[in-house]
Amino acid sequence: MSKTTRPGLPAENLSPRGISRRSLLGGTAAAATALALGACSPGSAGTPGAQKSVAGGGGSEGYDGPAVSLAFWNGLTGGDGPIMRKLIDEFNSQHDNIKVSMTAIAWAEYFQKLPAAVSNGKAPEIGLMHADDLATNAARQVIIPMDDVASALKLTENDFPTIAWKGGLYQGKRYGIPLDVHPAGLFYNKNVLEKVGADPEKPPTTGDELMAILDKCKSKGVHGMWTSALSVNGLESQTLVYQYGGKMVNDDGMSVGFAEQPGADAINWWKGLIDKGHSPKNAAADGNFVSFTNDKAAFMINGPWNTTPLNAIKKLKWGAAPVPNIGGTQAVWAGSHQFVLPRQLKTDENKAVASRVFVNWISQQSMGWADAGMVPARNSVREDPEFQTKGAVLEFAKQLDYIHFVPPIAGVNDVLPEWTTATSEAMLGKKEVQAALDQAKERANKILVSNNKKYG
């Protein structure tokens, strides 16, 4: 994700020591703010949904035109970046007349630079976004519909997890082709589990089982699961909001759900880890990752993008599993990377066709993307026997039937600062949990109502 988190940057942006959090549903607060650029007028591309189709059958017929160079922008600045570059190298080797060059930019900066590049006529031909960023970018005319690509490949909802397929839609138009789904997962440190007398090959599946092991850790003087007021607002607490039966944002996009009882229960559970001595007080934002990789913690709930940096630590013995059912409902936060086509002020037909050829090829070859810890979105790829060799990713994939996204509402991530403030104030004891949430709800709902008027 990869991953919401964001009192800071998404986890994909961080160095291994910082790959500990992901903010609200895969978008960034900075992203939504940066997209408020009035300069993004339709230009020669026309209004959203009205762009004319290009030749080449949405890329399905291949490309036999003159040599072209394509720019591909994304936020894959972490361990997932080299995996994508490897796939691009393979594509380039198979297409003599297409050269794709990848530029990885930290996600927050990416969502500032991309709208500006579009308005200046310097947009890359291909982009990657999280599903929860699509609606805002579509409403701002930063990206264009890709219905021709989906039609050319004869892709339907049956080819993907439903939530990932629908995550690429905005107002009835397809703006994204799903590349992956990246749900939160439970990472467990086998060295620490052995040290405290727990079974290193039997991760907990329920909240009670998890707490029983944490109690064993505490009895041995080990903080079993570090948490931080600076980063718990991400996928960790959001997963529990869903597990307790709540929603981060209600389906109509006009109000938040995080201030209801499930939101309070989620924060109280994480706060309880500190209060009960299962986590040190005042842990750093990346304390969960640092403690885990230094054999000082038994568990962390984090994003699958951590698999690459974890594998690079040779002394570390670790495993992954679905997030335990702590709240009573089997549910988990998830995001999805989706391919997008940025709007071009002057359309180059050759590049337009070649771009679609690239998206089609990567979509079909996404087995290699699983090496980045991401669950391939294509059902056919996951059903391939080779997928069974992908290690921890198989554990993340077990959760596909109960993953949760926010609704595809333009500006949905603008409420992130309010959730972040409330969780931090509550975790630090500056305000009572419900009081902090009620104040955040009042501000967040005003933002959503305002965005509904702004985006339509």
C-alpha cells in the first residue's frame, strides 16, 4: 500500500525504519488539498467522460507505430519500487518500439506535482493511484476515463474482487484498472514468540488469543505490540472501526461514521495496549516496525508492503497472517493501486495507444507484482498455481472477502486531519475519547458537505 494511513506519508514512501503506517484509506491529506487547482480546466481533452476513443482497441491490438517514450509516475518509493522497475524492464525488452521510464515520487508530493503537470501540458502518459484518490482526481479532470481499456480486455467485475473493480469507478465511468489489493495483515516475530513460550507457528486468530500471548510477553518483560499516538490513526485503528461494525465514512459521503461507538471502541482498544503495559508510552511513529525488526515486539498490524524490507533483514524470523478478529466482525482495512491515464492537453495518438498496451500488459503479468507483497487484483492471476509460491502474500489474500474501502466520493480524504487529531488527542489523554471524536465529527461533516457542493 501501499498504505492510510497518513499522519505523515503512506508507508510506501518511508525507509524500512519508517514503514509502519498507512493513512486514511490510501490517500493523503496533502493530496486532496493539492488537487484544489482551478487551473485544471478541460483544455483540448474535453470534459470528463467525453474524450474521444483512440485507435488500437484500447491497447488490446498491440502497437506497431513509430518508437515512443512513455513516462510512468507513481509513489512507489519503498521496497515495491524495484519490483515495478523489474516488470517495466521486462515490458521494454518485449516491445522494441515502446520505452517506459518510471519516476517514483513520494505520494504526498506526487499528488501535488501531477495536477500541476496536467494543467501545464507536461503530464506523464501513465500514472498509478490508490482507489480512494480516483474520485477526487476524476472530478478535478486530472485523469481521463479508461472504459475503452476495460472493454478491449473484456474485463468485468467477475475478473476482480468486486470492491477493487468498483474502486476504479466514478460517476459511472471507469478511471482505474485495478493492479492489486493490499489489505492490512498481522506480522509476527517468531524469535520473540519462542522467547516468551508461545507457539511461533500458530499466530492468533481472535482478540482473546492475541491478548493471551501479549500477557505472556508482559510476564517476560516484553512489550508485545508497540503502538503510537502519532500513527495509530492509520490502518491499525481503521481496521478495528470496521471490526467493531462501523464505517470511517458513510456510504452517501455526506457524513463520517468514525465518531460512533465502533470508532470509540477501536481507539480504546489501542489505547488499552499502552495502559495495560503491552506497549511503551510515547512510542515513536515507527515504533511498531523498529521494535518488531529488532526482536523487541511479538506483533504488528501493518501493510503488506512491509514484506520486501522484512525479507531483507536476514536475522529476522517472521511470519504473516490475517488480522485477528478483535472486534467481533471479520473485517480489515485495505487499499488498491490502480492504473490511471493523466489528461493530456495535446493528445499524441501513438503514445495514447502505447500507454494502453503497457497497462494491459502489466495487468496480465501482475504475478510478479506479488513479490512486492501486494495481492494481484486479477482473479486469474491468483488462481494460477504459481501464486501458491508467493509466501506471505497468500495470507493477505485470505482476507479478500471482507476488505473495506471508503466510498468513491470526491474529496473523501479531506476528513483525514480530523480523524488524526481525534485519535492523537484521545491516545495522549488530552481529551476523552468520545469528546474528541464528537468534535472531529462536527468538523469532518462540514468538510464533506462543502465538498459535495464543490465537486457535485
